[in-house]
Amino acid sequence: MKSRALLIVALEQELPTTGLADWTILYTGVGKVNAAINLMAALTEKKPDLLINYGTAGAIKTGLADIVEVGQSVQCDMDARPLGIALGATPFETGTERFTLSDSPLICGTADRFVTSAPELACDLVDMELYALAKIAKREQIPLKSFKFISDNADDSSQQDWKNSLPDSASGFLSIQDDLLSLRG
């Protein structure tokens, strides 16, 4: 039986609908709050049994290019160290420091800021939504896979590099679309 997959993308500029196969797409908007609000609403309405996240990400690790699969998700901007809590850990929660999405060795750090230098918390690439999606997927017990198009190197030229990469992000997805369709069963 074909799964009810939901393709989650922050912005239509990262993946316009032109040329896409039969996908149910959720455009969440930028950031963890928008991602969380819109995913929760979509879960109620669409009742998916598989979540696939696609979008752009900045590379922290050298050598990352094109499309990569994310193995783990961490939250880079949760900082309660004055309370004696590790960087990235949410106060008074356990088991939410990192979420495993696949056996890929790549760790994506999520923060509600456009990253132009490596975050303090160790990660290989950065985005602005994945951690929120992963936390909801875990809570709702729905499998989540994440694929990121490396748009920039999280440095001083990131803003322009990200803008310039948007057409490549969309064509990159089209190149892996058949592989992702096979995830749906």
C-alpha cells in the first residue's frame, strides 16, 4: 500500500511545484515556530504516515555539496547553560537533545538565525526548521527523512550564495525525486 507521504519544505523558492510528481507538499515558512505550527496543522488534516523534509542548508563540514541525507538533528540555539544544562538541550526534558533520522553520519544543527559562521554546537550542516520537524515526528511516531541541498558554506557570502542556489535546489530535488518516491512504497 502506498504511504501517505507529506513533503515538507520551508519556502516555495526552494522547491517550486513545477515538474514535481504527485506529492502532497507543505510549505511551512521559515524557522522552528512556523515549521511546528504548520506541521501540526497538516498532521491533523492530512494524516500522513511518512514525512520527508527537503530544503536548503549551509555546510559547516568541508566537502559537502549537492544533496545530502541528514542522519541526526540537533538544536543549536537552545542555550540554558546558566541553569547547568548542556548547550542544545531543552530544560526539563529528556531524550530531546538529538533525533536520529537515518544512518547517515551527517548532523544538521537547527537555529532560528541565518548562519554565517559555525555554531558552538558541533554539526555538519545548518538549517532553520529540521529540529522542530524531528521533535514533532518523534512525538507523533511518524518516520521522518530529511534531504538538504547544500546552498552555501555558512560564511560571509552565505546570503548571496543561498539566493543564487535556489534554482539548483529545485533541479536537485527533481534529480532525486524517483528515489524519494520509492520511500512511499
